[in-house]
Amino acid sequence: MIAFVKRCFHYVESLLMRVPLAYKITSWYSIFLVLMIGLLAVFVIQFTHVWDQNEMRTELQENVIEAASHPKKYKPFDDGVFLVVYSHDGIVLRGSLPDGFPKSAPPSFDAITEIQAEQSSFLYYDAPIQYRPGMQGYIRGIVPMNVLDRKTNNMFFALLVGGVLFVTIATIGGFWIIRRGLKPVRTVADVAAQISLKRDLSERIENIPQSGDIMYRLVSTFNNMLSSLEDASNREKRFNADISHELRTPIAVIQAESDYARQYVSSIEEAKESFENIFTQSKGMTDMVTQLLEIARLDSLKDINKVPVSISDVANQLLLTYSRLAKDKGLTLTSHIDESIIIPGSQVLLQQAMANLLDNAFKFAHSTIHFEVSAADVITISVQDDGIGVPEESIPMIWDRLYQVDPSRTSKENKGLGLGLYFVHNVVLLHDGTVHVESTPNERTLFMFQLPIYE
């Protein structure tokens, strides 16, 4: 039995899953509305029935007492009440009994009595006649209960018709509102289907009012997600194109040198020269692949194992190495490094990030380079040179992979692949920091990243 109930439950659940959301929401609140109106109708009918019955009893008693006290107020039928005058021995003197009322009903002077006769019910009340001295008769008031039943039935019918109309109008109006409210969801689904079909990430959902509700947030989030995906796709396309371009030249040189050596080299000196060119190009390709692997590993990192790192010691070690390089190149390297700066992080990544900034400065500097590590509200690591600089329009893009500022201007100085600053940017993000660039072409260029200070 339990297994059968579970199967039925799963069948109903699977059936409901196939019903559109708008119909499910409309059905739910319509059922809830029907139940609420039904309960309200039952309460109203019961309350009205009791109220009308009390009113009927009060009116019956008042009419009988008034007729028994004032003969001019007597009417055989007054506002639904039958008034009958009896003699003291029970003979009807005036008025007529309603159909079905038993003639042998005993007098009821003390309280209103309800009597059942055949399929009808009656309320009646008796009061002695007081307006004629010596007269021993009484007046009986009778109210058929079917009058009250007709009122109840009429009210039930009115409530039923009104409730059906109200629920119908509310259901239709609610369904229309729900359909309008879920329109952004359908639009999102349609746009997603179009993107899947056309593979066009430039599609967007337009004309959504800024209502601030969950639908507007959904559409805004979906549009932002599409923008992010489009940017990522464009970066990947540029990355693939740049990689292809970077690899095409060394491969072509290797092929040309190999073909030339195979056909024309006739001496050891010529062979060594060809091998030297091939080695140089292959080493450049190896360096490129190595950097790409490092970038790929860095991109896959969502978090790093942070340990206390002395930024001051790392900076001093780099300063010692690059001071020798500056002497060889005829450059002036100055520095300012605060002592005892320790932060949680990865020493290898931070050291390589600072080295990349120094490498970048050594490629472009004309005469001077300044390396600074300081701590105030934040930890600041900066490298400044007096090289060719970065055009203002290129600053937002220098952190992208394989981006190089006008390769025709920097071909002699720049032997890199445009991956160093991208590496720096990702390392700084992994350490919850920010990067910043200030540049005046051919005068001054400052690369800086800042890291938070932790207690």
C-alpha cells in the first residue's frame, strides 16, 4: 500500500513538473482563493442565518404583544407574521393559519416555540388579549421557517454567483499579471536559445524597466554574464591570434634555416651560424611555452596557501641581483625599501611579480629606475623608469595576455610576449591587492601594486 502511494505521489509530481510555471502559480492561488471565499461564505451564511432567526424571533414577539395590546394594530398578516385570534377554548376567531401549521398546537405564553409539522417548521408565540376587559382569548403569531430558508438559499446563490465571478476575474487577471511578470524569464530563455543556436555572445535583453525587483536583477545579471563571456571570448580570440602570430615567425625561421642548411651549407662556420639561429628561435619558443604554462597554472588558482612572507627581504634580494644588471647596462638603479614588512602570501609568486615589474622597467628605461617598497595604510611596491611610457588609451589593456603597446615602437626594446603584466595582475588579485599605472610618454612611467596590511 505504501509503495502504491509513493508511486502515485511520484507520478503526480512528475506530472506537475511538466506544467508551465504560470499555470502552476495561477492554479495555486486560485485554489487558495476558492478555499478562502468558501470559508468566508460559510461563515457569512451561518452568521446571517443566526442573525435573521434572532431578528425573526424578536419581530414575532413584538408583533404579537403589540396586537394583543392595541386592537387597531392587529393585521392578519404583518411583515411575514401570521396573527390569529383565539378564544379561551382554542377556537379561531380572526385570521387564518399558514398551510401545514398544526391546529392542535398548545399555547406558548412563556417563550417562542419551534414546532415541526410534516416537512415544515414554524415559530409561534402566544399573548393574552389585554385591550378588552373580561375577554379571555389570546393572539398567536406564527412565522413559517421556510421564509428564513428562502433567504438563506437566496444568499447562498448570490454568494455562489459572486464568488464564481470574482474567482474567474481574479484568475484571468492574475494569470495575465503572472505572464507579464515572467516575460523576462521567457526572454532570457529565448536569448539563451538564440546564443546557443547562433553562437553570438553579443545578444542582450533590451527594454527591461528598472523596477529593482527580482526579474530586473535576473535580466541585469544575465546581461552582465553575457558581457563577461563576450569579453572572455574576445580575449581568447586575441590570445589565440597573438600566439599564432608569435609562433609563426620562429617556426618560419627554423624552417628556412633548416632548408638553407640542408641545401647550401658547405662549411662548419655556415652550419654553426644556421644552428645558432635555429637554437635562438627554439629557445624563444621554449620561453614562450614556459610562460604560457605558468599563466595557465596561475589562471587555475582560486586560492593560495598563504604563509608569512618578508617583503623587505624579498625586495632586497631582487635589488642585489638587478643592481648588477643595471651596472652592466649602464643604468642608474635607486631604491627605498622599508624594513620588517611581513604579509601572508606566496613568496614565489610575489617575488616573480616584483621581478616582472623590474624586467619591464629594464627593457624600456633610458637612464634611471627607482624601486620602492613601503608600508603605511597599505603595502606599496612600485617601479618607476624614464622610458618611452604607455599611451593613455593603452593603459586599460596592458594587463591583458599578450598585449604589447604598439609593437612597431617597442620592437627593439621589448623582447617579451606581453605576459609579464598579466602575471603581475593575477598575482596581486590572489593577494587581495590592486594595481595602478601612471605614465607620461618619454618622461616617466610608474607601475605600482598595493597589498592590504593584516594584523
